[in-house]
Amino acid sequence: MNGARHALTQRLGYVFRDATLLARALTHRSHSSQNYERLEFLGDSILSFVIADVLYDRFPQLSEGELTRLRATLVRRETLATLARELDLGDCLELGSGELKSGGFDRDSILADALEAVIGAIYKDGGTESVRDVVLGRYAPILNSIDPRSILKDPKTRLQEFLQRQSLSTPTYNVLDVSGEPHQQHFVVECRVPGLDEAVRGEGSNRRYAEQAAATRACELLGCATDD
């Protein structure tokens, strides 16, 4: 195991019995057909389960719909990419030359997918308790500071309500680009908001997700990200 991967296991607080699982979890499809996609599929489900379980216990007052929205915030791409950067996960990735040259090691989508793959690899290597310990260890700062009231409304709703309270006009959303195959499309949307000099952008696997991502960025810039 190279130095970067050894450091990664130390930050995770988990030592792999089968190092080949970690190697596969860190291999992008541009580098090899033996890549992280299957482990990512597994890790995505495991992460959702662990987070759902802890939210169920921690917030007994929340409804099913509220728990669902809260979980979605915690497992979304941006959150996963942030956690991956804290682990320096990008330094450990095996990428094809094209992805490497284009900065794939620091791309949100790749970092998020790779982190899910690592979670899947830990589960296959060490089982349920091991993966739960790792996930909750990384999420502890978020879970300890989370205020459900601030994120239960979706970003578009929070942004619109904030602008209405300021007597400003509502935001406008425009699709800038749609790429990919019909079953795996990628949308880029811009959001123009009174009070911001430039439009903000969001990306997602459908128009709604891209608009929500753009609204999230607008809320962060306007200071309404945690507005009640």
C-alpha cells in the first residue's frame, strides 16, 4: 500500500484486511475496467442506511418526509465531496490520463462516488459495525451541529421565501447545458437572483436537482442558507 493510501486508512480509522478492495474503490473507470462502480453502488445504499438509522434515533420528533429531506442533505454529492477532501481522497485516486489532466482528482462527482465506493469496500472487508463506525466518525461534526429547522425546506423554497421577505423579485432558472445518454443525463442550470451581481450555477442528474444546487449556492452567498 502506497503512502497516500496508508494515510487514508489512518484518517478513516480502519485498516483493510483485503487491500485489493481499497485499491478497487479508488480506481476510476477511466483507468481500468476493474473500477469502483460496483462498490459505489453498494456504498451508496449502506451510507443511506447508516444515516437513516442515526437520524431516526436522534430526531424522534421528525416525520418521515422530514427525515427523508434531512438524509438527502447529508448524503448529497456536495457533502460527500467535502468529506472526501477532508480525507485527501483525491490524492489516492487512480485516474486515466484524460481525467487526470482535466482535474478529475478534485471533481465533486468523482470524489463523492469514490467515497461511496470506499464505504462499500469497508463493508465488504469488515462488516456492518466497522462501516457504521467509520461513517459516523466522519459525519460526527455534521451530526453534532445540525439544526433540522435550517435545512428541512428545500433550497428553492428557502431562497424564494428569503427574497420575498426582502421585497425582492423571485429568482429565475435557465438550463445552460444537457449532456450524457438519455438514461444518465447531466444538467447545468444557472440561477439569477436579485442582490447577486452574477448568476450562480448548479449541476445535477436532472433539471430539478440542478436547480436545487444553484439555489443552495445562491442561499450561501445571500446568507439565507440557515435562515429560519
